[in-house]
Amino acid sequence: MAIPDYQALMLPFLRALEGGPMHFRALSELMADEFRLSAEERTQLLPSGRGVTVIRSRTGWAKTYLSQDLP
């Protein structure tokens, strides 16, 4: 399975928070579990060379867009 984009992470992200706040690292791992990512997909890094995994980055973008105020 391909690593989902941040839009696909939004609903599972919100569902994960129904039980209360979670550490961001735990949320990223939960998203990887939710989409059944392989070990290789879980460790795939962004091409920027900053050592950030793709799933962590996309989870962060989902969080960012969900926390923005609507116009």
C-alpha cells in the first residue's frame, strides 16, 4: 500500500483523538498502523534530507490543516 496523503489521514487522525490527547509520535505510529504500512514505508524519509519520515510529515500536515481556523 502507498503511504496515504495528508487528506486521507485527517479522519483517522480525528478518530484517534476521540479518546483524548496523544503525543504526536504515538499519533504518527497509529496512522502507520491504521493504513497497514510496511516496515519500509514506515521508515521512508522525505527527500529533504532532514531525517523526517514521510508518514510523520503527512501526519503533521493533517494536524496543521485540521487546526486552522476557517474563514
